[in-house]
Amino acid sequence: MRLSPEHLLEAVAKLEQRYGSLEERLAAQAVQGASDPKAYQQFSKELSDLREIVQLYRTYRRVERDA
């Protein structure tokens, strides 16, 4: 299945939203003392898996905005 550029950007925007949600959850758990270490580990891994694509997407948006 091939995505159009618009659909691809929408999909990556959703990943960015998920990334932000994970950052918030991890921060909250860090403050609470990571009461659920297994969940903390899962969130950390997912955040790590998304990091590169989100960073590239943010760079793309910055370049588009500044162009």
C-alpha cells in the first residue's frame, strides 16, 4: 500500500502526538517513583522507537515553516 504525501504526514503527526503522550506519562511516573516498572520500561522503549522519526518530522516542519 502506498500512501500519498498528505496521508504520510498525517500518520507521522499522529506518531508525534503519541510521542508527546509518552513523554508526559514517563515524566509523571518519574515524579511518582515509577510505581509500575514494567509499564515504565514499555513506555521508554516505545518513546525510543519513535524518537528518530519524530525528530525528522519536526525538522521537516521547521524547514517547511522557514521556507
